[in-house]
Amino acid sequence: MGGMRIWFAAVLLLAAALDEQPVVVPEFSAVPHIERYASKDEYEAARGDKRFRLSRVSYDSDGLTVYAYVYAPVEAPRVGRPVVVFNRGSYVWEGFAGEYLTTFHRLAGAGFTVVAPMYRGSGGAAGRDELGGADLDDLINTASLIRSLPGVRPDLVFLYGESRGAMMTYQAIRERYPMRAAAVYGGFTDLAPLADAGGKFARAAAAIWPDYAEHKSEIVRRRSAIEWPESFHTPVLIMHGGEDTDVSPSHALALAMKLQELGKPYELVIRSGATHVLTEWRAARDAHAIEWFRRHMPKQP
């Protein structure tokens, strides 16, 4: 019992140091566009599972205080758990606890602790989200955050990214973030056709990068994995919906072809009939990512 008291005391001190705050998960009907992420039954099952808790922690990134969600067991694990860093999609969000709750729940049920950076400018954090610019440091700096968390294995970290988060994951691979493997879905690999005049996200691009016209080459290259496939030294699972009208599956195919030519470790799944975030295949999508992560864990002696 003495060891347990010490552990809980350490957790309390850590919570104070991280400014850990419990998150109240919203009701199903209060989550915007929830139909993209979960059915009501899936959502309520995750929301009602008392084995896990969702909290928000603060951490330092480039002198800014930024935030991340942590989804972890309520009870102290007997052994350290591997970690999945989940990189959400879209731009600035006040919060995304409801949208990704079922994914967090699937990952946690499979034995992972989830850390989900919110990025600067979101959740009340200072700074400006540059969609893959300086905000990449908010992902990179989760490595230090993870080392401060109790009950986890900092040597067993995996990255999982949706849409914009896939682009962030690709950049983290390029920057050699300490991970064992990565999985993505719905990610773009070439920014130019989306952000240029006439592109699907041209209007948003002009707002996010007011200097896009002057600095297009730099902005595009940094965020386009198709430009630097030689930098992939981490096994990556690339998943995409065959009916994705936001980001064409050609983005995934083009990157996979480059990785194939270079002999890089990857797996490609194009799910026929599935849309941008693989809504129609969401449970299997997460199960496939979990299997991929397990495949890249150390072999047991």
C-alpha cells in the first residue's frame, strides 16, 4: 500500500505541475457533425466507460503555453502503456473531445494511452496556427510531455493523424520525432493543387497564409510529403477513402508510389466507397491502425 500511496502522491504532484484539468465530455447531440465520427450507441458506450478519463494538460512549446488532451486509465496501470499521439484534422478548434472520443476509446481499450495536441491558437492557447508551420513544434514537444506522464512507455510511441493531422504526422516523420511507426488517413501529400487559385481550399489558404503568393514554394514544400519521400525512415500506414471529395485518394497513391520506388516501409489501404475521414469504415480503420502499431512493437523474448 505504501507504494500505491507514493504513486498517487506523484500523480497529484504531476497533475499540479501540468495544470491537468478533467474534461466534461459533451452529450451526443451537442457535438458538431458527430455523424462523421460515431453512432449514438458507439458514443454513449465510450462516454459511459468509467475505466478511462479524459483530461486536458498544459505544456510548453516555444515559450507558449499550449494544451493537449490525455485519455488514460483511471487506475494506475501495472506496467507502462504505449502511447498514441493523435493528430486531429481541421484548423483552429475550441475543443474536440466529443468528435474523437470514440477513437480515443478504441485506442485506450487496446492498451494505449492517448495524447492529442490541440496546437497553438486552439483551446484558448496563445499563438497562431500556421497549419503545419511553427505549430509543428507543438507536436514535436509532446515528446517531452510524454516523458513527464505517469504509467506510460516513452520508448513506445506511435503517431496517428487525420486529414491535416496526417500532414503534421508526415512532417514529424521528416523531423525524426521519436516514434516506432505512424498511421494516417485522409491526408493530403501535395498542397499546391488544393491551395492554388481554383483549388478546393484556395480561400482558406489565403486566410491562413496571407503571403501564400509570395512564398508559395516554401509553404508548399514544407507541407507536401510528396516533395521529400526520402525523409521517411518510419513505417507508415496510409489509409484513404475511395470516395473522398475533400482530398483525392490520388494524394495517398502518389506518395505510396514514391515510397515504393525508394524501398521505404509503408502500407497503403484505399477503402472503396469511404469518404474523407473513413466514416463508413471508422471502427475497422482504428483497428487496422492498432494492428499496425502492434506489429511495430518490440518482439517479446
